[in-house]
Amino acid sequence: MEKEGLKRSLELLESKGVAVDYIVTDRHPQIQKFLRDRNVKHFYDVWHLAKGLSKKLDKVSKEKDCDIVKRWRRGISNHVYWAATSSSTGAEKVAKWTSLINHIQNIHSHDNPAFPKCLHPVRRTRDPKKWFQPGTKALYKVEKILTSKRVLTDVEKLSSKLYLAAMPFNENAGRCQAKTNSGRLRYKLSFPKAKKGAATVKAVKTQPTYCYTLSLMHLPFEEVVPNPLPYLEESQQIPVPSSLSSQHERPPLKDAIAAHVSRFRVEEV
């Protein structure tokens, strides 16, 4: 069904005179072969790869002598996104991705000329236990997962554009809580793994909508394709906002550390 939907979508685009530069999907083998046969450049969605790696790392973290994997799981997932969005070539994506094996051992210089060293400031650590140690079971397991032939091939083809991923979230972020036929607010029981069987009450939201897809289809086919010049000029004038962190006053690191230490001393008392 996915392949047939993609086939029909491409045929529709081509019938409208739209030239497809590339397509971003998950890593479905049939889709890969179909686009390869059609000579369409194919990139992979970062979220799907990050999700798959997280599942494997979660499984390893439950093994004996592998507790440290749980501490690094989120950082490894974030590194997938960073490697994809900060790179201009597939080789650079792979170089940044494989540098992670050194980084988690507190090694920040690398042999690959495409990414010879980490970009973060190198600080002297006070807790050597937070790093993976050479020759350990945990490092062996993680390195085997992150540097497998399949993963390296997929990292090279990760998409560096994540704009569309925010559109369904933005449309549905403000959904109201659903109600019963009698007008009572609806709730449900959830059993998070972290609570080990303890129930959590969650509000049931109204059904999500996907109206943004109609706008996406209408705009390119009915307006942009017939007359693209105004939209090209407008897109080039869109200001790129600064990061959220830059909008706040940055306190001196020394003062922040003093406040952090003081807070923990109060808790201990």
C-alpha cells in the first residue's frame, strides 16, 4: 500500500510538471528499490533511525555490566539528528556519526579527516565512570550496534531537512480534552515502564486532524506551479529567527555553578 501510494503521488506530480529533486521516507526496502529503479534521489527520515537504535540500546542497557548504556541513550539519539542536520555530504554525516565511538570514551580527536575533532570545548572530567571504558562489554555492544554496515549506510542517506516533522505537531498541539456523550471529561489509565506497573491517569484528547495536508497540496499545484516567481522571492526574504537559548540572558558560569552547589547542599541538610 505504501509503495502504491508513493507511485501514484509521483505520477500526480509528474502530470503537473513538477520535477522531483529528492524524496524523504522511512527505510522500507520496497520503497528503496522502487525509487532506485526510478532514479529518484532517496533520503531517510531521521526519526525512524533514531527510534530503531534507541530500542536496541534499551535492550542492551538491561544486560549485566551495561548500565552505562542507559545513561548515554538519549545523547546517542540526539547525535543522530545533529550528524544529519549539521552535515552537507553523506561522508561528513558518517564521519560525525562514527566519532561518537571515540567521544563516549572521552576521546575527542578522530582519524577521519572529514571530522577530525569534536566541536565542543574539551573539559577535564571529575567523574571517569561516566565514560565507556576500552575492552568492556558495554562498549563492545554499543559499537557493534552503531557501526554496523546497515546503520552506516543509512546514516549516509539521512535527510538534513526536518521542517515537515513539525507540521502535524503544530496543528494538534492545542487539542482539547475529549468528553463523553453526557459531557464529562474523558480520562484513561496508562502504565509507563518507568513506574513498573503503577498506573498514571491521562486526559484523553480529541482526535487529531491533518488539514495541513490539504494546504500543502493546494499551494504547490494551484498557485506555486503556475506562477513560482513571487513565492521564490518571498521565501528568500523570510528572516531566520535566532535560537531560543539566545533570547535569554546567559548568567556567568561561575555564578550558575555556585547556585547549583548551594541548592544541593540545602537539600542534603
